[in-house]
Amino acid sequence: MSKKATTIARRAAAVAAVSAVGAAGLMISAGDADAARLPSGSKTSTGIDGQVVKIKRSGESARGLHSVANNGAGRSAAVSGTYKATLSKGTGTMTVGYLVGCQIDITGLEGGLSGTIGTSPSLSGSLSVPLKPGEVKFVKGDSLSLKKGKGTVMVDSFNINVEQCGGYASARSVVQVLAADGFSTEDDAISADSGYVQSSLYGKPFSLN
């Protein structure tokens, strides 16, 4: 291969890599070959004005880790997955987060958790969650705007550390979508030109070591 052809090939590879990262709302380091695979899932919701919201979860996995706290009261896991939302019309937001519980069965915990949801910091490479036995908290990332009717969030080896939990700890992914014609969240208040759709897709609970 000529020097010119090699340069072109390298540039094409670089553009492809940048495009892949740009399509994700969240991209972190890779490496979950030994992770436990979790089932994929999807959900379709329709609003009173005919607005249709489709949410899809795929490639989700969780890999137990040794807690960095090393004090017997810490639990940790690295999680990955791809989450997509598609709107039939209008605009909205998509947020990916995790419902985390200590010594409590979170299998049936879905809507109506406002009384147990704590503060929600943005997702980064890792996140530590102070969690006492019997507590449940919801940690989430920044909202992704669905201005063109669709969006994708990719999570790769995101590390969840649970502190102060001396017993069983588990977590499950949550994808939240709010959508409507003329959707707006200014001043933390939801407004729309017509009725809006609020939909959540929950993943299968997994254990934190």
C-alpha cells in the first residue's frame, strides 16, 4: 500500500471512531468480556394525542467487582448496555439511570418512588452511592435531548460503588423518556402544546458484590 493510501485509510478509521462516539450520549472504557449478560427489552407507549414513544434496551451486562472501600460494607459492579428511544413526533428527553437498593428486593419497584429517590448526580466513569440497609436510591445521568425524534445512550463498564451496605445489594437499569409536541423543561417545569408521554423501561435486577 502506498504512503498516500495508508494516510487515507488512517483518516477514515479516525472519522469512523469519532462518529461512533458522537452517536452515544454516554461512552466510557470498554472491557466486560466476563460480565453476566442481562436480557434485552423494549416498551412502546402511546399518549392521548397519538404520540408514540419506543424504548429499547440491548447488550446489557453487569460484572461484579471488588469494592475499593475494602471494609466489608462496600459493593461494586461494572455495567454496560445500549439504550435507544424513538419518538413518532415532537421532541423530548431521555435519561438512563440505575435503581440501587441495599438488603431490599427491588424487582417490583418501578413507578411512584419519589419518596425513596435520593439526589441524582450525573454519571461518569464511576459513582459511589452511600446506601444504608433498607434504602433505595435512583442515580441517573444527564438528560439527552431527543430533538430529531431519536437518541442513543451507550454505557460501557460504568462502575457503581455502594457504600455503607453491610448486606445484599442489587441494582437495575432505568430508561426514562418524556416527550410531547412543543416539549420544554425550562425552570424544572414540564410544559407542552399538548398532552405529553412519560415512559420508563426497567432492566432485570443484578447483584453487586
